[in-house]
Amino acid sequence: MRRFVIGQAKNLIDQSRRRQLHHHKNLSFVSLIPPFSAPSDSSSRHLSSSSSSDMSASDSSSSLPVTLDTINPKVIKCEYAVRGEIVNIAQKLQEDLKTNKDAYPFDEIIYCNIGNPQSLGQQPITFFREVLALCSYTALLDESATHGLFSSDSIERAWKILDQIPGRATGAYSHSQGIKGLRDAIADGIEARDGFPADPNDIFMTDGASPGVHMMMQLLITSEKDGILCPIPQYPLYSASIALHGGTLVPYYLDEASGWGLEISELKKQLEDARSKGITVRALAVINPGNPTGQVLSEENQRDVVNFCKQEGLVLLADEVYQENVYVPDKKFHSFKKVARSMGYGEKDLALVSFQSVSKGYYGECGKRGGYMEVTGFTSDVREQIYKMASVNLCSNISGQILASLIMSPPKPGDDSYESYIAEKDGILSSLARRAKTLEEALNKLEGVTCNRAEGAMYLFPCLHLPQKAIAAAEAEKTAPDNFYCKRLLKATGIVVVPGSGFRQVPGTWHFRCTILPQEDKIPAIVDRLTAFHQSFMDEFRD
Amino acid sequence: MSLKALDYESLNENVKNCQYAVRGELYLRASELQKEGKKIIFTNVGNPHALGQKPLTFPRQVVALCQAPFLLDDPNIGMIFPADAIARAKHYLSLTSGGLGAYSDSRGIPGVRKEVAEFIERRDGYPSDPELIFLTDGASKGVMQILNCVIRGQKDGILVPVPQYPLYSATISLLGGTLVPYYLEESENWGLDVNNLRQSVAQARSQGITVRAMVIINPGNPTGQCLSEANLREILRFCCDERLVLLGDEVYQQNIYQDERPFISSKKVLMDMGAPFSKEVQLISFHTVSKGYWGECGQRGGYFEMTNIPPRTVEEIYKVASIALSPNVSAQIFMGLMVSPPKPGDISYDQFVRESKGILESLRRRARMMTDGFNSCKNVVCNFTEGAMYSFPQIKLPSKAIEAAKQAGKVPDVFYCLKLLEATGISTVPGSGFGQKEGVFHLRTTILPAEEEMPEIMDSFKKFNDEFMSQYGDNFGYSRM
């Protein structure tokens, strides 16, 4: 799961505009949320909404090279929800709770803002960690004493991996695309999943999936005349990356009424619209399963998307990091690669980049930073450029590479660890499915709240139909209505969620994103508190 | 027919223009030859473990325990791991928010950043603020993040030493900025003359470039020189006068092979200078777990420390860091261990010191062996490797060789290095990958091959060089072996 930050302060953007630093076709929304501040700042800065008094003296001396008005305006412009005001408040409350328990109607802060499963008690898969430990300290392989500590197949796998690393040197920079033997394992895993072959030379291993997305944006975007089609709502890595690279985000709206469906007619409309404004649209980003929306695309939908990209000459950027997170029996994950190949499309027909990560699924290994992109359908001279970009950073971290190969080639029936592995995996996935259902049902019971089911991924994205009084109250506090709601929720219950504005939404609609990740035994209390809060919120603001 | 999105012609020009020779033509050719079965000695990149240097035991023990915390529950664990490694693993796990598998704070685990700050304070004698220290996936990522903030467009220039480690030229290229070179003086042991700096800046400004930052690599890469305190003061004064942010790449601070010029951090010199400098000069210092005697390149662990950067700018840098979510947690633990290694009295202390000293002393000997080996060749002049991990000999190429290179469509030092590779399997990086004065040629090799193999490698080089010179030279027809 990834983090996100509440958007950049309106006042900061206004100031930079006044200074006329840079004129972009500005598709980034203007947030009404007060200034984003680093946690060490005093709380008074959070609550004030005017900025000029906040600017420290040294910021206004523009002769220094690295002040706010002289840094890269694309940095200022980009917005990425990680720790916004809500999380800052939450952290302060958490500190205060240590000494002031009685001052609050809750005992603890529950972070439902961030898809960080292992920070909420999810356990790593034992087999994977056994292999990683053995590769970290290879002396463990030699000691007969340790044969009791590690499963036999984890030892076998560690040997196999080490033999694929020149000199068994796990501390050395590897090939810039990642260790060949590990890429072979990943390619095999892709083939086993899809039924179509994968070439290890098409695989570029990265520190998480995000750096891969950045590389593609870097490659595709030369100026603001280059557009990338992105879903709304979207995971804000895409909007941030496009802004950082100076491109233009071309939004296409997912249809909430039809379970966040992706309509080709909408894609076409937005594409034409962008082109009429002189934008060259270069790629289409699709997140499947979706984030924050959780929908799993139907195969038919995917075929339409593939055809659309082929016809329009767009690169298809397929963010498939939640491929193992599907919770409903009527939907199944199909990779875009599989769909394209089963339509008879090959290298010459479609440029496709597929992203996968170790952070999600049932393994949830966010902190390891492992991932890869499989790049197909482009010429060797372009591949060389991608290689070159990868080589400037030398390589991704080896431990993450090993883990990426393990998730794509887990224990098989008959392996020593298989039974326990499957029990762990199924345990986590079935629990996620139960939590998704329980929370979705609870949200749908709330007055004025509708929530599409989470078919996949790790989130619920309910729609708040807020009464006019609440909207007026928000405006009086100079904050967006969904942010207003989320702040109130936090202060009443200790539950931290992220306002929908962080992901964008149809203007005039309000949402928040809540993860399904707190441990199962905490869910009833969360449901109770949320329900009670919402009741009293509506009692206060009902029209 | 209109171009498709990923047709070569429609790619971002900045990507096409960027070059990174360390993994460029020579390396690719070497990899090809390796696949064909030829024995290759990769001296193209500072990658100690790839050439046989062993990882230090203690950190690997700690991280292995962190990878598999269930080991800590085993009653026999004390028989396999020393008590201090077990304690340290528990310590670092307690600092995380869910072990190695959870995203940390985007700036890095607060407890580790505190340890880094304490290290800096011990090293320099001045306090360091953990809030101004960001951990990154390798120092390179940190450099890229900072340059991304500084470079707004083509009119922004970054002062970079020539020769330089091509991360800088590649990143400036990718970001669409302008590299403003300042030449190091080979005849003065790669010394830095402030007059050269002034000249470079003046020239850039006359072309409408706004010079924004200055990079120093200390100890130098590929050149290995250690800057003197006087030099550092001059540079800091220069940056103050010219309103430049100083980017201090100090990743080789633990690789020092002479005693005349020990490492002094830019931060220490800046603080020693006192006001106004200590309050005015903007400085960003970079460090890593990849070099020193640790050589843990594959972990991708690094940090940068900011000095005199305004709070709002720090927030923006934090925002950019947050897009990368969090640096990988294992490497953060390596960093913690590096800045707070075993202390006298710790169970693992003796072994740790033995391993570290062994590596550093050997590096010092190899630096000498290589420099002397190169200097024994008549057409080669090599400054001593005062620090870092490289040797950067100047190869004087005869005109016939230069002509032959031209015929082959290659830059002369690339031509030489390819021939060296094919004859001996030694994979180097041509000097043109780092920048050099017009008509002067170098190659960069590392001092990392195992000590036992050094004599043979140097002999192999000399044999090749003799043969090359007799083929292309005028008066070098005799064997010098």
C-alpha cells in the first residue's frame, strides 16, 4: 500500500503563481486544506490558513539558491498525499494519549489511512523471511545447528538463489535490470500465471513499483504538451509523477454508479478533448485492481482497453500491484499481458508496461521495496534507453529483488513449507475478504453514505452525501467538506482516514478512503465507533 | 504515419542525451565476452563484494535476525548468534513500526536518523539535527532528489568537477539542466584551484546560465584526492560569495590511504568558520553504506544531511521524498549499524575491528600497488589514490593509436580500453566517461581486486600496454617486463 499526502496549500500555490515562476496548464486541483507542515513544527502552523506570516525570514531572501521561490516549480506543483493535516493531528493526539488518556473518548489511534499491512499486525510469510535471513547471513547455511531452525526447502531455495548471484555476493551491485536468475524465476512465474511466455530481458527490477512508474513518465514526457490518461479517482503517485516530469494529466472518470466502471466512451471523449487542446496523449494508466476504488476489471473491459490503446498508439501502463488481492467470487484477475496475448496481439501490436510489487498481495512487504516492470512491445533502441536510466541508479536493492522472485515462485504442493505457506496465505486473504465485507456493510448502513464493494485491493472508498449545513460548516473553516468530516471523525474516534480530495473525485462529490487492514479483532470496535460518530455528525448537521 | 508513443523518435530528449559510462559500452562488451566464456575482471564500478571482499559479520547477523524475527523466539538462538547481535536486532526492530516489511517514515526511521545525527556530532564536534537528515535508497537517490529541486530548466547550471562521477552529468542531463565544469589540476594531484572555479562561473554566466549549486566529491571519484582544510574553506567562502548551495558527496570518507590529509567534513569546516558562513552557506552532505570498509552496495542505503536549508524548502524535499514512500528498511538498519558500530567491550567488537582494519589496510596497500604499477609504464602517469576506491592513470596515446581509434569510430580512450578488455579481460571505464581535458586520455579502474591477484593484474596490464605501444607507438618497441 502506498501513502499519500493531502494536497499542497492553496496559499502556497497562490504565492508561487503571484511570483509567476512558471505557467503550466494546471490540472492539479487547488486544495482548501491549510499548509502541509513537517511534524516537528508547532501545532499553531497547522491551524492557521494564512501563509505569509508563516514564512520564515530566510525563505524570503530570494538570493539563496534553495528557497521556496527558487526551487523547481514542478516540485512545488506536484501533490502527493502522504502525511497531511489529518495524519499530523493524529500523531499529536497519539503523543498526547500517552499522558492524557482521560481527555479522549478513545484509547488509541487507528491508522486506516495507509496501506501498510505489517504496521497493523499482519505477519510476513514465514518461508519468504526464512530465505531472506539465510541469504543475509550465509553462515546460517553452514551450521548444522540451524537445520532445526529453517525449513528444508527454504535452505534449498536460498542455495539456489545464492548460486545465481556472482560470487554469492548479496552485498554487490547486480546487473541493472536485476539478477538474471531471479528474473528467470519471475518470467517463469508470469508464464505460469498467464499461460503465455515472458522474457527475462523484458523485466526491470526496481525499489518497489513506484520507481518504475517514474522511469516511464521520464521516458514519455518531454513537456506539458505530453499527456497521460489517468483514472479519477487515482492513486496519486501518477498525478505527482506527471507533475514532477512536467507533463499533463488527462483525467478519465470512473463511473461510481456502475461499480467504478471504466467506459471506453469516456476514454475516447477525454482523449479527443486533450488532443483538441494540442496535447499529445502518450499513455493510458490503468490500475487493476483499482486504488482507491477496488474494482476488478472484466476481461471484456480489458479487451476494449487493449484495442483502444492499439488504435490510438498509446502505451498501456498496467498497475497490477494488487493482482493477488481479489475478494469476490464473481471476479478474477487477468493480467493485461494475458489479455493482449490471448487476443493474438504480440510485440508489434501493443506497447505494454506491467507493474508488480512485493508491498501488496498477501505478503504486504512494503518496507522491503521490491518490485518490477515487464516491458513489452517496443524496439531495442528504446529498451536501451530504459536500461540506461536504470543503470544510473546502478541497481535495486538485492533483498527486494530476492523477495520479488519469491512472490512469483512461491512454495508448490509437495514442498516442505507448502502446507504452512498456504495456510498463512489463505488466512490473510480470507481475513482481508471478511474485513472488506464487514466494513463495506457497516459503511452502507450509515445515513447518506453509499459504498461500492471492495472487489480487490485494500481499500473502501465510500461516498458521503453531506448535508448542506455540514458543507457550510466546512467552508467556514476554510476546508474541503470531506476533510472536515475526516478531521471530526479523527477527533471523535481516533480513526485516521484520508479525504477523497487526495485521490480526486467528480467535482462536488465527497469521499474518504479507509483501508481494510486493521486486525480482525479490532474491526467491531471500529465499526461501532464510526457508526456512533456518524450518527452524531448527522444529528448535528442534518438539514 | 504518426509516431507511436514509445517509438525512439518520440522519447524524451533528456533521456537520450544522458550518458552513464560506468555501465556503458565497455561494461556491455565485457558482459558479452563473459557470456562467451572469457574470464572478466570487473574493475568498472566500486563494487567491493563482487571482487571477493567479504561482508562484515556483525551487521549481517543483526539484519538476518531482523529478516526472520521468529528466530529470536528460539531457545537455542544464543548458540548461533552472539548476544550483542541479538540485542541489536531487538533494538532496531523496536524502532520500526512493524519490522522490515512496513513502510517507515518517508525520511527514514526516526531512531536511526537520531543515530546518524549522533555519529555526525561525534565526528565533527557540532550538533546535528535528525529532522534534517533523510535516509535514501542509496546516496544516488538523494543526489537525484536534491538536483531535482535545484534545477528548474536549461538555464540552471550546476558546477561539477572534471573528472567527475557521471551520476552528476547523467542526472543533470535527465533533469534538463546545464553542467558547468570546473577542471581539477592533474599536475597538482587533482587539486582544486578557486581561480578555475571563478572562471567557470564567469563563463557560464556570460552564456546566460544561472549557476545554482556546486558539487564536490571528497574524497574524489575517479580522482581519489582528499581536499585540504584550506581548500574546503576556500570552496565554502566561494559558495557564500556566489550564493551557491554546496553538494558535498562524501561517500568515501572512510576510504583514506594517506595520513597527510585526513577526511574533514564540509560541515565541520563550515561550522569552524563561524558566522556569517556557518549560518549562511547552504550545504547538503551525502553518505552511504556502499563504500568505506562496508562495501554493502547491494543494500542501497544512504542519507543526506541539510544545513541552512529553510524549513519550507525542507518540507518540499520531504514531499518529494514521500513520493518514494520510504527507503528500504533493511538498508536503514545497515546505516544505523554503520554509524554506531560495536564498541570496545562488546562481544563482537574484536572481530569487527579485525575485519574492518583488515579491509582498510589492504585497500591502502592495493592503492599503492596499483599506482606504482601504472607509474612503472613509460607512457602512463598516475596520481596516487589518496582516497576512495579508484585509480585514474593518464595514458599517453601515440598519434597512430589516435588515428586507428578514429578509423574504428571510437574515442581514443574507449579504443584503448576495449583492446585492453579483449586482451586481458580487465574491464575498465574510459576517462571520457568522467570528463577530462581535451586530448588527454585516462582510464578508471578500481583498487578492489583481491590483493593476491593484484600483481598478476598489473603484469597483465603492462604486457598489454607494451604490445599496444609497440603496435601503435614510435619508440616503444621493447619489452619492459
